[in-house]
Amino acid sequence: MEQHQPDVVLLQETKCDDPTFLGPEGLLDLSDHYEMAHYGRDHWNGVAVLSRVGLSDVQKGFSGINRSPFDEARLISASCQGLRLCSVYVPNGRSLDDPHYRFKLIWLERLRSEVTLSDIQMVAGDFNVAPADQDIYDPVRWRKRTHASGPERDAIRALLDLGLCDVTRSMRPEPGIFTWWSYRPGQFDQNRGLRIDLALCQSSITSSVSDVWIDTKERAGARPSDHAPLVVELDWETASTAT
């Protein structure tokens, strides 16, 4: 963030509660530069929106009443300089025979309803789904695992059917574009990864997107996340006027 100074940052899996993230001794000493909204309840999950261009109308979680397990800190929405953005951390699913997999599919259905009923222009974050075989280094190996199953991919297509555009795939159609690599030795160096971090934009603002890229330098750094930042470059003024 210090190097690139992005206007807006959407974070996932912060693994802390709100006071830990936002308090005087918070994890990020950025209050002089960014307005911050965080949704976290404990040491699991956690999502945030950080903005240098305004931050208002924050909504934590899905609209309406949220009962367990849908009250987990996995979704936060906010308005930033005329755009409504949503940071999501989709459930992992664990395995195809695990109850958490069914939870993941229902959660994605609820996300589709949220986008349908709200004015969200971009929903982005860790979707824990590789939309197509092209998004996996070895699709045969992953065919019977979570992140690549038919129902999960159908859930992403259902979001796209709302008029959303997967801007990474639109701007980067070539193979080998991934956002996550296992920590196992050689996986990152050999680019044996998955594209599971997505930015889905309403068609009204896709023309404002000038570039999309994966900051693999961060993944190659010291003590990295297993995810690399997904960067979307867009013209804020044009995008906000189009909405």
C-alpha cells in the first residue's frame, strides 16, 4: 500500500475483531491516509474496505437478518467516491462431502441475491472458486475437489448472468494468470497456482477499467500471503458518472 498508494483497498481474511483492526493500536497505521471500515468478530474470517477517496454507507454482512452461520464476517460493502464496492471472503468449502461445501453454495446464492437487490458496482475478493479449467494449473488434478466443482462454477456464472464482468479474464485472456499458490516448495516458482480472487464489475463501469494485473512481487516477498494482490485500474470519475 505504501508503494502503490491505491485509492481503495479491499481486504479479506484479516482474522481479527474490529477493535484490533481499527483501534489506536490497530494492525494498520494508516488512519492519516485512509478511512477504514472493518467487519470482524474473532480470529476467523474478517473483511475490510480502506479508502482515500471517501467512505460512507458501510454495511456489514448481508442485508436483513443474518443468523448463524450466515452471520460470519465475510462481506462488507461501502460507497467510495460514487461507487458501491463489496469485499467478500467466500467460504472455502473444505471438501465435496463436507457440510461446509453446502454452506458455500448457499452463501454464494445469497451473494447473488445481495447483488440483485443492491446497487453494488463491484464485488471483489477471495471467491475460493476457479471459474474455469484455464484458471487452474492442473485442472485434471482438481476435477473432484472444491474450488473447481460444477456447482461452484455454476454459482459464479449465475453472478455473471446478472450483468457482471470478470474483468481479470476480460483484460487478461492468456493462460497462467493465477492469484493463489500453495506454500509447498516449487509451487509459486513453477506457477502452479489457481485464479480464485476475482473482481466482478457491473457492465456500466467495465469501460472505465484500463488494466488488471496480479502483483506477483508481493507473493515472492518475505513472509508473503499465499494470495497475491489483484489490482484493478479504473477511471473513478468516468465510472461514477456511468452508474
